[in-house]
Amino acid sequence: MYKKETTSGANKPTIRVGLIGHQFMGLAHSNAFRNASIWYDMPCTIEMAAVCAKDSEENLQAFADKFGWQSIETDYNKLCARDDIDLISVATPGFLHKPMVLAAVQHGKHVLCEKPLANTLDDAVEMARAAEKKGIRHCCGYSYRSTPSQALAKQLVDEGKIGRIFHVHARYAQDWIVDPDFAMVWRFDKKLAGSGSLGDICAHSIDAARFITGMEFKEIVGHLKTMVPERPLNAENPEKKGTVTVDDVAQFLCIFDNGATGCFEATRLATGRKNNNCIEINGDKGSLYWDFEDQNYLYFYDRTAPTQQQGFARINATDTVHPYSGGPWPVGHGIGYADCFVIEVVNFLTAITEGKAYHPDFHDGVAVQKVLDAVEQSATKKKWITL
């Protein structure tokens, strides 16, 4: 991670980016590519070559002008075939990931693809194999790894501060669909979304557990529940209902490869919870607690300290000694949601430029997909599943 200290761009290679998608994640990616080289002294420069979306040229051009994209495309195949683009950033819903990623890989482009990598395990494996065969660099966008506090949690585990891990507890809770009259959107359709809260938000918890602890999931028993089975087709005509074909609540127990146990829950029906993405890890030497809603801090309990000094310490992870230099701002100023994507882009493009390994990559995406698949299998078969 490089804090912005110099302004010289002499002799730096340029990475030319094409973005697919201009909604929620498209905004996050656009902001990241625009600000990465402004906030950090990177070993490359970034050229925002083109943005692509299925929209009117007028709307797309307005988006391009707002964020600084040099040109527009309405066909992702044309975008991926362009000679003036080195990296394709896929910021679309999951059901579109596979064809877009494979098109990019076919043309030898590096790829940053949003999570989850795909809607099915088979598709995720195919995408990872294609990327490896072509020799391109790939990133699966589990952006919460880019918070300095979550990366600090991993650092403390790697340093043995937690000791032998006994238990992992993770919960990702939101409340944006508590109202049963909230109308149907693509996220409620399994053909488009793949799953509900399981793939949408629990995927982040699964990745966080793997990232922080280094452990792999071995056995899983899961439960999926659709609490609101029907919703209005649209807000204007609430009487006509559509069927929700994904889960509202996802829960599973697990055993990790070292014998540790885990308890995971994801729901979009937790009244009052807006983005309560948290994970606690308990070991024989200490415990860690991370919550994205308090993302500038990490809670650490050190059982090896004198008894009179024991208690959860609230660490402000914004110093230059912390991962990713604590973010782009001075110590104590904190970072926000958008900054995580900036850090992700900086680290990924730095890895590309310097020829170094990068994580999370497509293989990490496949690993998460294996767990999602096992949870679905378990919920259907009502039994433990061995990965």
C-alpha cells in the first residue's frame, strides 16, 4: 500500500480500465478508479478508458461525464475486444458475471469481478480455470478485506495473538426488506440472484472467516428460510404479487479443518440493522471482534495480559503502522465504505504492475462458492455436508 507522497508519473506504466455496470457497484468502482492514483503513489497510472452498460447512450454518457470515463459502450463484447483496454471491471449482478468474465479473459484482459464470483459453483470453477489458463490477473471483489481493521485482525491471528482458535461467530444483518410490501426486485429471483441473503451478504462473512483465520470449511449443516414468500410485483400495483424464490434468512453451523467450530447467520429482516457485518473469533490466548459499522476499530482481548489489565481493547486502526497504512487520511480521521474500494483497486493494480500474487482472487471466490453450495445442499437434504 502506498500513501500519496510524490506526484511524478514519469516512466510509470498505464493500466487502461473498462467498467461494466453503472449502478450501485458501478458507482463504487468508478470512484475507486478515479481516486486511487490521486490518494496513493502507485507504480502505475490509471486511464478510465470506457464504461459499458445496457442503457440509453444519453444516460450512459451522463454517467461517463460525471465520473471521468473517456468513452461509452453498450455491448460488453465490444468493450472486451477493444485494444485500448487492459483491465475489465465487472460490477453487474451475479447472473451476468460468467459471460462477461469469460469474454474479458478470452481477449486477455485482467479482471476485477464483484462477489460472489458466480451464481453456481460450476460457473465459478469454469471462470477460475479460464483465467488461470489465459494467465491473466484476477480479483474477486471481497472489498471488506481492504478495511485496515479486518486486515489487522488477520495480522494478529497470523502473529499468534489469538492462539488456538476454538470458535468463529459471524452475522451479517440488514433490514431493507422488512416491509412485506417492499416490491419485487431482481435480488428476489433465484434465476438472477442465485440466492438471497446467503450469496448476497453471507458470502462476505465466509470470506472474512477464511481471510482472518486461514482456516478452511470442512463440514456444514445449513438452514434457509423465506419469511416473506410473496411481494408486490411493483409499488404502483401492490395487489399483484410475485413469488420470492430466494432465502430471506440463511444460517449454518460448521466445523473447520483444524477442528474449530463456527456459527453463521445472514438476514435482510433484522429490524434496525442497516449493515451489521460482524465477526468474532475466540482462541485460547485471546479474542477478536470486528464490525463494519465501526470499521475504523478492532476489538482485541488479550488473555495473556495481567488479570487486572484484561478486557477488550478498542484499537483505532488508522495509523501508518496498520495494514494499508490505515487508509489515505491522517491518523484518527477514519475511512468509509468508498475508501475500501479505493484500497482494493490500489492493491490489485499494484500487484498487476509488479507481477505479484493478489488475494482475494478467483480461487478465493471459488472457495466461498463451495461453502454457499454446501449450505444450499444441506438445507435441501437436511443433513451435514462434507466439503
